[in-house]
Amino acid sequence: MLYTCVCGYVGMMWLRETKICNVLIIAGMGALRVPGGICVCELVEHSEDAECMYLVQVGDVAGVGCFTDSCRSCEECKEGDENLCTGAGGMHGTYGSERPEEQHPGGVTQGGYSGDIVVDQNYVIKVPENMHVAAAAPLLCAGITCYSPFMNHGIKAGQNLGIVGLGGLGHMAVKIGAAMGCNVTVITRDESKRELALSFGAKNVIISTDKAQMDAAAKTLHFIYNSIAFAHDIHQYLDLLKSNGTIIMVGGVPQGAMPAGSFSLIPRNLRVAGSLIGGIKQTQEMIDFCSKHNIVCSIEMIEATPEAVEIAWKRTVASDVKFRFVIDTKATLPKLA
């Protein structure tokens, strides 16, 4: 294991399930769950299968995203959307996925907070050699969560793309959208994020609490990528969309997104869409795209110790990170041995 990410989504799930700051184990739904999904590793060994053509070679840097297997036989898997697997049990999440003992020791996937991990080669991503490995690790979650809906909805150069929220997902959406040639507008409550948004490639910044700015931006955006993960009303953002526009929801809003109903959608053919990471092929495309455009996640490195991780979880839940924590397993574990 080289590096593992502290994911904002996992942090919110952990907070909702436990309501307390007990970092290393999530006690939820009948199983002890060790968080820690996406990670990058140095491949040290292949299985002894003479007939297998390995895509990632020993010594390469391999990435493990949000899932490590799927049923492989449902319609979604056959079409390359393993993340949407509708087979028995769905996709095998990298952590917290209850499976038979013969598939995962202990009957549950244990994630990337470890010294090593065993993954089927069909669910591994090859990390390009030119990438900063630690900063590339969060791309396997945050990167694909942006890239996949952009590709699936046909977002293209010259279109106006709004990004709501400038956190772990939002800052990656700005970078990727700008690299695709979009005119990116960041929508935030925080004036202090203006310069940061512009430095990531945004052309415009709108302060959502400023009615004059919101009114001036009405009907200017083809797409909006909404990364906010707490209860909020999206109607103010719908007003920014052009007719036939789409708002893409990735933040997992628990409730309250449309308290006034759907009448804001109907007169102008507006669409609300959801998106969940992406399949293996698309994830490889994403990281190759990021490599070509020199895109990585902005990160803070921490040691692979319980104390450091606990602080990171608390700061993640408090949105006090720029913009993803990455656990430096490579540097820390030799010291602890």
C-alpha cells in the first residue's frame, strides 16, 4: 500500500451512523466496518495464471477505486457500468461490503486502511507514470464522480458549466470541466473562495447569497454540477439553467432538495439527474485524461496512525480540509514495524 484517501462521503456516512467520533470502526447495519476505500499501491505479485494477460505489471502503480468486484453478468456490468451493478448484492464496495467468507476474509471488505490489498485485475486502474501518485489517489473517487456525469451527459467545450460548492468534489469538477473547454462558473456562499476557484480554472464566481449576482446569472448555464451533501433547496440553482438545462446531483442530499415541488422543471424542460462514480473503463479513461492535462487533487498528507486519521475524520466532517486528506502509508508503516 502506498496511499489511501479519507473520503468526504464516507465521513458523512460515518457521522450519520455513529453520531460519535470513533474513527477506525463504523458500527452500522450488523457489521463492523473499517472505512477507507480508494487507494494506490505498488503491484508486487500476480496470481499464478499462465493464461491471464495482465494489464498492470509487477512494479506498476495500481489504483483501487470505490469497488473491487461486481456480478459481471447483469446488463449494467456487461455495458461497462459495474458501478451500477444490479446483480445479487450489487457492486462489491471496497469497504463495508458484506460478502461470503471465501470472497473476503471476515465476510466483509476491509478497505484500504491496510498494508496491502488483494484485488481482481479487472477492477484495478493503472496509474500513469507521470502522475504525482499521492495526489492522483483521490481521482479514483472524486475525479470519476465528476468525469463520469460530464461524459454521460455529453458536456462539451464551449458550454457553460456551473459548479455548486468548492470542496473535494467541487474543486475537481472545476479542474476537469475547465480542461474539457467549458466556461466554468463556481457558485458558493463564501467570497473568500473566489481567488481559489479562479486559480483552478473557473472563469466566473457567483456568491449564492447575493441576490443581485444570482439574478444577473439567470438562464446562463447549460449544466450545473451540485456537490453539496446536506439538506438544501435547489430551486435557486434551477433559475440559473438555460431552458433544457440539467442539474446533476452527486452530493447525496438526504431531504429538502425540492420542497416547492417540480413546477420549476416543467415550463422550461429542466432535468434533475443523479450520478454515482463510474465503471472501470471510464475510470481508466478519467485518470488518463487527468494525466494528459496534469490534473490532480489538492491534498493534505497525514501519517498512517490512528491519532492522525481521527483528527482527519473530524476535520473532514467539519469541512476543514483543502481538499482531500491522503494517508501516507508508504512512509509511515516502515516506521511502525
